[in-house]
Amino acid sequence: MPLNREPNIPDPDGFYEELIACQRDLNDEQASLFQARLLLVLANHVGDRGVLTEAMQSARRDV
């Protein structure tokens, strides 16, 4: 299964607000730890190594 690059989150604005709210009272180090943990939880949920590799390559582009 290829990486889905099409919009796929119902209520993306609400999701973004919730994501920001989860980090609101965290310092930079805590926010980075939260983001890393969230990434690992979601990567485990996806589970497909090919999709994860494609996602990492996509995220790395132009950084």
C-alpha cells in the first residue's frame, strides 16, 4: 500500500487545534519528547515499513 498523500483527516482544523493544545504547557524539550512519542505510536499503528520509509523520505525533503 503506498503512502496516502491526499487529505484524509476529518476536521483537520480541529485536529490541529487538539495537537497544539496537547503541547501548550510543555517546554521545548517536553514538546519534542511528546512529538517523538506521538510519531512512534503512529508509526507502530501504520506498521508497514515501506509506507514508513516513504513517509520519512517525504518529510525529509526540503528540510
